[in-house]
Amino acid sequence: MWESSITYDRGMLTLYYAAGTCALASHLALEYAGADYKAVRVDFSSKQQQSPEYLRLNPKGRVPALVTDRGVLTETPALLLYIAQAYPRARLAPGDPFELARVNEFNSYLCSTVHIAHAHRMRGYRWADDQPAIEAMKRKVPQNIGDCFELIERHLFKGPWVMGEHFSVCDPYLFTLAGWMKSDGVEIARFPRVADHHARMSDDPVVVKVLAAQRAP
């Protein structure tokens, strides 16, 4: 049962997530930051994201949503930036304004381009009512996702981490979206640097812990 009202516990963050979604990036970032938080699963199979209780929390009816003592934040790039700046000792984002803008540039590309290209496979109804048009969008997904990761592989990924020598909030976000490639009809092996990054992240104890928690009943 959902709580009838949302409470803000000072010092305790609450992440609302659904397994298999982009909320994984924020969940991972909270762990890497050493944040004091709790994670609450939103059951998409029963359309909990459309319940009146959840819509009072996040009128968008989507995840992630992060409840803070100052209000609710939504949209993955915003959550990642907040987590990085709220926990500066974790060094999940650079302090230099230009380099911080580079982090937001990369995460914005994942959000506005890569995620949208992926969404055309299952949610073409957001852009068209005509079934042949929706099917055409689905067929285009492997090419679009492949093009996106070609750009990341060749131009955006600095290595060994997304931003270079230092791990940042870009890394859990890239890990999350790269994990969708196979279902989108794209083999990650086409992109050796992205594939190596994904493999290293997959073996990280933080990632193993969070994925186990999201799979738990």
C-alpha cells in the first residue's frame, strides 16, 4: 500500500524506482555517494506509477523520483547532479564549472537522445497513433541505438571512465543504458570501450549489491 502522504525526513533520501529502468543510475549513484537513503519500488506491472498516491509525489507518473528534505526531484540528470553535489566527498563530479558542464552534457545526451531512441521500441504510441508508423519506429531502433553508441565510443567516452581518469555520475548512467542494448537489437561487442566499461561496472560490488536489491521480491 502506498502512504497517503509523502513525508520529508531530514537527512534521509527516498528513491522511488522500478527495476529495469533508468532509475538504476540514481540508485547506483546513491550507493557510490554513501548517502543515507531508502529505496522504494514502484510496481509498473500493477500501474502503481499511475496511482493517485504516486502522482501526488510525481505528476509525471515516471521514475526515478527522489524525495529530499526540500522537495521532490525528478529526471535522471537532475538527480545525478544533486547526488554528486550533495555528497562532494565522494567526488562523483568535478568542481570545475567547465568540466561539470561536460558531465551534464554527456548525461543530457543519454537522457534526451539515447533513452528516447530506446523508448521507440516499446512506447511508439507516445509519438504516433498509426500502427504502421509505430512498427516503423520499432524497426529503426537498432540503427538509432547503434549510431548513438558509435558516437559515444568514438567521441564522448574518454576512458577508462566516461570523463577520463576519474569515476563520475556519468558512469552508472552509461552502465544503465548500455545494459539495454541487447534488447534493442545491438551487440555491445561492436563497441569495445563501452563493452569493457560495462564489464568492469558489472563486477563492481556496488553494482552487484544494487542489482540484487532491485531483483529481490
